[in-house]
Amino acid sequence: MKNLTFVLISITLTGCGAVYYVPNTQNVPVMKNKGQTNLYLGLNSSESVDGFELQGAYGLTDKIALQFNGDWVNSSESSSKGSGHILELGAGYYKNLSKDFVFETYGLMGFGGLKYEENINFPQEIKANFFRIGLQPSFSFTSKYFIASLSGRLANLNYSNISGNLIADVDYINAYNSFWLAEPALTIQAGTENVKFQLQLQYSYNLTYPDFIQDYTLVSLGLKVNLNPKKS
């Protein structure tokens, strides 16, 4: 496995060629009350790409929460390199089902871009922008020092402004430029009451084109901080 880092949509080179989609870490803030503020900083790794991610969440009311996700990725090989980024905003509903269980669901909207280059015989590249919209519900068991969450993201992804002289890659993305994704995830947090290490395992399944060239798994590791300890 490569060094853990954060990622989202990117194109990169593997032994079989370019990969056109990699999921980002799901932001599961486990919101409990108005004013709760979470920040997350971490690294992740898929089958082909590494990256860096920053996440935040805020309890706007006792039922409504907001979240922000930023993801940046760079990957390089001996004769090629890829990069990508996404900025994502979300708003949703949360409810304390009991003292130990929390339900959340967020509507998400993200914009980003990608670039892939290789220089085997002569310089070649492909560029594209993308837009992703989705819904992410979750159920969490929470205690003072440990949190476990099951979440799932159902999302539609669309590519646009596809250009470059890697003709086969340009034609491929143009042919498969819109699809639906189902992405279940397991998130574990452990540590002190207000600072916890977070591990997330995620699987990505392309509902529209099951054989689409993408990465199917993502492992992420980072640190989550609660900046509102008195109300948590």
C-alpha cells in the first residue's frame, strides 16, 4: 500500500493505465447538539492514488448541521503523473436516537478538476472538470472514548470540459461521462473525549457502469478534534 493520503476524483497511472475515479473520505461528524464543531485532518490511500484531506462540520441548530470537505491529490510514476481536487459542501439533519445512538443524513454537492499526464513517446495529457451531488445517511454508536459509524453515499457524478491529446482517454470519459455510485463505509474513532484518531474503510460501486475504470476501495486515517467540548 502506498503512504496514506487523501484523494477524491483523479486520474493516475497504474500498470493497466489510467484510473478515472477514486472516492474521497466520507465526513461523518456524529453531530449531537447546536454549536458542536468538528475538524478533521488526515491521509488516505486507494489502489492507485494517495492524497490529503481537510473536513469540518458545524451544528447550526439542534437539528440542522453543515459540513465542508476539501480534498487534494497528487500521484506520480516514472513516466506519468496525475492530480485532482474537490471542494464539497453539505447540509443535513441529525437526531439523537438515544444516549448512545445518532442518526444523520446530508445532502452533498462538490466541484473539482483533474489532470493526467504521461511522457512515454511525447508529452500527452487529459484534463476534465467534474460535478458530484449525493445523499449520505449514517448511524453511529457513540461513547466518551469510542465511536463506530456505518454510512453510505449515493451520488451522481458528471464530467465536463474534457480535453487533451490522450485521445483514447478523452473518448472514454466522453462515452461514460455520467454515472451513479453507491459507497458504503465503516468509520471507527477512538481516543480522548475531544480528540480521536479516525480510521475509515470504504467501498465504491459504480451502479451505472460496473466495469468503469475506477478504484473500488479507500482506506483513510486521520485526527478528529471536537472544538466544542462543553456541549458534547
